[in-house]
Amino acid sequence: MRRWAVWVAAGVVVLASASVVTGVALRETGSGAGAAVSPADPGGVARPEIAVAPDGAVAAPEAGAPRSVPSTGSADSAGSAWSAPPTGSAEGPASPLTDVAPGRDVVRTAELTVQVGDPTAAAAQVRTAVAAAGGFVADERAGTGSAGFTLRVPAERLDALTERLAGLGTVTSRTSRAEDVSAPVADLDGRVAAQRASVARVRALLDRATTIGEIVSIESELAAREADLESLQRRLAVLQDSVALATVEVALLPVPVVADPGPSGFLGGLAVGWEGLRAIGRALLVALGFVVPMLPVVAVLAGLLLLGRRVYRARRRTPQPPADTGGPV
């Protein structure tokens, strides 16, 4: 029994000594002034170096030191790591977007259908409005009681023109479209520049040609490249014209006439019956007018028929004389 007590006491002494040694070693490790502690984050993200003072205070990292977001699986990430600064600013609303970004090439078109009381007078107002906006009438279509226009106007004045045209009457349909053609314009512009340089090189070769064969060959190549350059220039000009001038399709239609529904109830039924009686009378008059020209012809035919019938009956009533047999009396 005493032996077990001795062994237990010895074990307690050994454990106490180990605890004291471990505490001393830890204190010596953290006793160096300004010792750098750089714990590794369990998620694999490096943390900033934190300076530990002799009294145990934690100093802030130096200016410009990298900051990192602690991994979600770290137990001490809430108080020992710097959080990433929020992106963006919450001060004030975002700036409004413009219709067309600066430096972009956009083709704008619009379609407008307006009901007007007098399409002819409204057509004159359309011509005046497009001229005042600095545009022109590219196409005009006129019909019975209606008119249509294809207008070209500077792109920056498209909205003002459509608002003015909408004030001519009642707008029944209004659409607008915008197509960004910045990429095709830039591509054609670059191809035109490259083709011009190519033409200039061929012309330089032509100036240095010495024989007839070289001159003919170079002139043929020069003509082909100049034709390609002109084609590219025309395509670029058409696209730039579409960007500079917006297209507006305008249709002017007359205001539809709304029929009067008329009275309802008994008076309405009476009016409907009266209109039906008038319709019947008109139909009878039409039939009478159709028959009257035929009455003389019908009378002549009827008289001939009666005359023939009387002649036929008179012949049947006339007695025939007995036939003479020639025998003795």
C-alpha cells in the first residue's frame, strides 16, 4: 500500500515539473520585444504578421501590409484576421445612364403612326417639321385620305422631331430602335487605312518600274486595289451616314368615323322597324322598275297568244260538209 502511494506521489511531482517547464518555455518564446507571430490560416490563406509586445499587447500591422479574409473554417478568425475592405461606395446614387454612350456609333430608327383629322394639312406640317430639324424627306407616299413619309434627321434631334410629330393628332403606334455599330465602323475604318497604305505602296512600285511588262502588271494590281479601296470607302460612308442621320417612318391616317348607335328600347325597336319597312319599300320599287320596261313586250306576246287561241277555237267550231259518195238517190 505504501509502495502505491510512493508511486502516485512521484507521478504527481513529475507532472507538476513538466507543467512548470512548459510554462517557462512559452514565456521565454513570447518575451522577445517585437517578436513576429505569423499564424497560418487553416484554409490556406496567409495572414498578416502581427507584432506582440512584451506586455502581451497586439500591435497593428504596418501601413501597406496586405490584408486577407480568414477562411470560414478557422476558429479564431473572428478576432485575429483583417477583413477585406468593401468594394464600391454607398455614398449617393449611381449616375444615370445616357441613351448613347460617348464615342459609340449607334444607328437609330423610329416608326410613328398618327390619326389626324386632315391628312393633307398634317402632311404639310410634317414637311415643315423635318425641315426645321435640319433633315429632309427621303420618301413620300400619298393615298386616299392617308399619307406616309420616310424622314432623315440628325440623330441628336430625333426625339424632338418625334415629339413634335406626335402632337399632330392621336398616336396609335410608336416604336424606336437603336443598334450599336461601333465594331463594324472601326473594322471598316481600319481596313480603309490599310488599303490606302497598300495602294500607296503599289504606286511607289509603279514609279520605280522600268519595263513595259512591269508597268502593265503593276497598273493592273493598282486598279484592283483602288477598286477595293473605293468599295470599302462607300460601305464606310453608308454606315457613317446611318449613324449621323436617324430614319423616321411616319404614317398619317384619318380619324375613323364612329357610327351613332341610335336610341335604345322601344324607340330603338320602332326605328329599326321603320328602317326595315323602308328597305322593303325600296326593294319593291327596284322590282317594279325592273318589270315596267318589260310590260309592252309581255302585252304583245299575251295578245298574240290570245289571238291564236281564238283562231284555233273558231276552226274547231266550223261544221264540215258531208262527203259525196256518187251512188243512186
